[in-house]
Amino acid sequence: MATSAIFTSGVGRLVLGAAVLSALTLVPAHAADDLGRAPGGQKPTVVLVHGAFADGSSWNGVVQRLQQDGYQVIAPPNTLRGLPQDSTYLNSLLKTIKGPVVLVGHSYGGEVISQAASGLDNVKALVYVNAIMPDKGESFAGLSAKFPAAPLAKALRQVPFRNGDGTTGTDLYIQPSKLHATFAQDLSRQQASVMAATQRPIAQSAFTDKLTAAAWRDKPVYVLVGTQDRAINPNLERFEAKRAHARKTVEINASHVSLISQPQAVTDLIVSAAHDSGHQ
């Protein structure tokens, strides 16, 4: 028994060692290529930035479709700590990507991509999905005040938090009992219940942070409006598209989470942006 155990353990260590050596040999080269560009360099990298109360998995349906069409896709975490931090983080990631990029933002992610993409030549198009698009010097709070408040505004819950350095702040959550009706009414109640349980809060300060740059001023813009959006007034989304001289504006009968309820329509708009930018 002892000899057998020693032999098995030894073989296990050899196998594990070989696997680790293989990983160390192969991963860096592939990781750099995967992050940098699509195979063959024929298509842009599509970077998908989620919004408040969500994470990268909200893009799963879109990611699957883009990958099937041959696109390299990255859906990085958006930390939801405020515009300065979130846009700086995204900007640093975008700088590591070789080749053209189509940058997509949902909801609050629209603010983040607007600031993060400023001055980056590799970002060839911006796609806004049920998104917030303030101008330089403008906050979402100031911009949204131009239109009647969306129902979500009355469904938020404030939760104080403390950072490791002793500073404090306030997070915003959606009240679980109100998420389906105000955020994702075209999903099943079961889906909305899971979303409520797994939601990621956003720092309240993010809604008053002002943009220091607006990349949509000098990059091609594509906009998707959810006509049944109860988190952002659809008329605000239309106003943003018109102000940005969007090359293409698509309106669909969808809630705020059109990327989940109608991923094909979102994918089609992203592909249009990729084609129009000269990259297929």
C-alpha cells in the first residue's frame, strides 16, 4: 500500500510538473495574441463594457454570437467605483490591444468608454447600447435632468461602505422587489430574481462625476435605443444619438437590458460598426 501510494504520488507530481511546464511555455504567447488581435488580423477586437448593477456575463449572448462570426472579444470588468477610476482602468487595457478596436458600452458603460477612448487611435468606432453619453464637463445627473426621470430612479437603495484606508462612500443597489419592473421587464421573473441577487453596486458618486473628455465628439458613433427602457429615458438616448451625429441609430422594443433580451440586435449593430470602419 505504501509503495503504491508513493509511486502514484510520484507519477502525479511528474504529470503535474509537465502540465505546469507546458502551460508556462504556451500561455504567454497565446495570451498576448488573444488579447492583441483576432486570428489573421481581419477583424477588429470588440471590447464590451458593462454598466451598473451588472458584470461581464451580461454580454454572454453577444459574446457568443460575435465569436461565432470570428471576432476576438474582451468583456473586461468595470469596477463601478466612479468615472475617473473606471475610465482610467479601461484606457490602460485598450492601450494593450494591437490592431483596431470597436468599443461598446452599455448604460453607465457609455460614460466610461467615452472618456477612456479619448485620444486612442486604435479605437475605430463607439457603440452605445441603452447608454449614457454625457459631453465633456457634463455628468449623468446633469444630463438626465433635461428629461423626466425614469422609473428606476425610485427603485434604488443606498448602502454606506467603508474603504480600507478609512474613507467612506455610498453604494447604490436596485431594490430586489423592483428590479424586474424597472430594469428588466422583458426577461422572466426568475432571470430578474437571479440578477437581483447577483447585482454589483455602483458608487453613488459615479452619477455626479463629470467627463473630462468625450470621444464621441471625434469618433464614429452607433446607438441602440431600447424603446421600453425604464432605467434611462428613451428620449434621452435619442437626444444623445442626435447630438453625437450617430452614423446609425437602431430602435428596438426592449427594456434596459437589451443586450440580454435581444442579443442578436445588439450584435448586428456592433458588426455594422466594424464593417463601416473598414474592418470585417
